[in-house]
Amino acid sequence: MSTVDVVITGMGATTPLGGDVASTWDGLLAGRSGISINEAEWAEKFDLPARLCAPLAVEPSEVLPRVQLRRLDRCEQIAIIAARQAWADAGFETPSEESQPVDPDRLGVAIGTGIGGPSTLLGQDDLLESQGLRKVSPLTVPMLMPNGPAAHVSIELMARAGVHSPASACASGAEGLATAWQMIQNGRADVVVAGGTESCILPITVAGFAQSRTLSLRNDEPDRASRPFDIDRDGFVLGEGAGVLVVEREDHARARGARIYGRLAGTGITSDAYHITGNHPEGVGQINAITEALRTADLSPGDVGHVNAHATSTVVGDIGEAVAITKAIGDHVVLTAPKSALGHLVGGAGAVESIITILSIYHGIIPATRNLENQDPKVALDVVAGEPRKLNLNAAVNDSFGFGGHNVALAFTAA
């Protein structure tokens, strides 16, 4: 397969550990936790068994003007914040009618979200029920639609090569990056602003996850609740955040003298076709996604030194992923699981964790997995715990898996 070299030239994020990439990365290396007790009145009102969450470290109101805040759902707000950071980090100026740093017809956007704008949907429905039609905002639909984040970013950046909004649950952010890679491979774009966003710490989502018994109930120890690969793990902690990357043709990036963090070398997208929430028991879809990512990257399993694992801290999911990694790559790889510190960012997870994967290659250091005190013996892999580990990396894989049987694997290599 003849492929175009694709690189990462800009990154932006807002997460439970920090309002940008630098603070998030520093927080991971320092071993901080973004998880806390959910202090919202509704958490107590509904007597929810899971009282934990991982909210943003920096509120959008500290970054965006009030008028823009009123016109955007929270998931749209944080997507724009992360996209602006990534765009500036790539060395581009804000586009205008007079000055466009990238040909608009060669600039695309691919930002996924698992749910979209549920806070808008629920809030506006409450207004309709309590105060009638006239109180419902005319911006309700643009604020709640899942393609809203990508659409707003495309309008701001004047991107006309295509706007995509993958909605593949917890794999949405990673699929946004895979879509960007495909757009460049297909010759549709030279630059794609890609990633994922999610903000759904709400009564209905927390109640739904709680009823499905996927959330941690370690309410008395918030910072120790998310514990991927640990024998005492009992579920994930719901978080919010966004990650956006500037994905670019390498020749285009080098022609403008851009800094290159690394290459998005290959992608793999598969589906389990098995169960709406459970993974295939033999990990077939996950194995095939990783294998395809390596094939399109022209990498052998032995080339891969690190996997940034999806690892949500669920009893079954962590073991299944470890088995899939072992079968697809081998037992020589070194793992880390950022959800131990960030919580589960759902549609934003794959993008934020791709940023972490790239920085691990770029800086030659892998952040530790928090709370890994007694590794499950069924996880027969080397998981970084305690302290970050320095390791010279040429290639790494980021896994993302979502409800519905969505599997996305991204292969990154050094610049």
C-alpha cells in the first residue's frame, strides 16, 4: 500500500489535570489525580451509588467570552478551546477573509463525540416543560447536535475540505484522528484539525452507567478509585475533556518549517459485531484493529515498544485488552493507562490519550499508571507504575474501544 507520510504539528487539550497540553502532561508525570467527589446537588438528590467524577481543571468560562459561552454547549466550548490551542501550537495564525494560512479547500476537520450536547437537550427540555415554548432557545438544535463541535471549529478555521463527526462512543476521538489520516491519504486535504470532545457528567448519564455497574464505587478514596489493571479495580470514573491535534501532510509541514512531534503512521478500525456493551470474548476486533494499524504503518510487532492502553479499570475490559495486545503485538511492550489519573473522557479519551502517546515518544518517557498496587496476574504485561519510565521509543500504539463494538488503534512513530 502506497501511503502519504502524515505528521502531527499541533496539539491542544483541556482535561481534568489542566487547561492545556503542558499542564495535563506535567500532571501525569507528577502522578496527580483529576478525580474528586461529585459535589453537584443532583448527586445527593438522586442518591447515586457512584459519587465520583473527573471535571475540567479549568472552566470554559475562564477562557471564552460570555456571549460565546451562551451560544455553545459545553462539549462545543471545550472543543473550540482545544482546537485554538492546537492551531496556534502548529504555528498558524487565526484565519480571516484577508489572511488564510491554509488553503480552505485543503483544510478539513474531524472531531468526534460519543454523545454530543446532552446538557443542552436536558436543560432545554426542562424549560419547555416548566415555562413553555417561548423559553426554548432557537440555538437548541445546533447546541445539542453531535456534529456541533466539528462544525463550529470548521467555521472558525474556514475549513472547506470536509467536516466529519465520528460518533463511536469511547472510540470517537481516536476515530477522528483515523478519519484525518484517511482524508490526507485520499488526497482530500493537506491539513486536518482532528480529535474528540465530551462533557456529559450529568444525572442521566451517571445513573445509566451506575445501573450498568461500570462505575467505581470507591467513594471514600477518589484519587484511588480508577485503578486499571489492578486486582482491586471496580469500574471507571466519568470525566470530561477535549483533545485536538493538527494532522498534516509531512511535505506540507516541512515546506512551511513546522515543528513535527511525530508521525501518525497507521490506523486500524474494526467492529466486534458481538454485543452492544461487551467486548468480543476472544478480542477478535481489538486484535484486528491493532494488526491493521501496524500493517498500514508498515510496522512489525517487534517495532512497537509501547501501548497507551484504553484500560478503563473495568473488571472484564482490562483483561480482554491485555490479551488482545499480547496476541497482536507480543509481551515485550510497555503499557500505561492514563484513565487512572484523568478518568474516562468518553469521546475525548482517544484524542487526549493520543497526545499522551505522542509526547511519550517525543520526550522518551512514559507516565506511570496511578493506583497500580497489585497487578492482576491475568495481565501478563509490563505496566508502568509508581514512577514515569524513561524509554527510547520509535513506535507506539494507542488503543480506543467503545460501546457498540467500536475498535480503533492508532500507530505513531518518531519524527
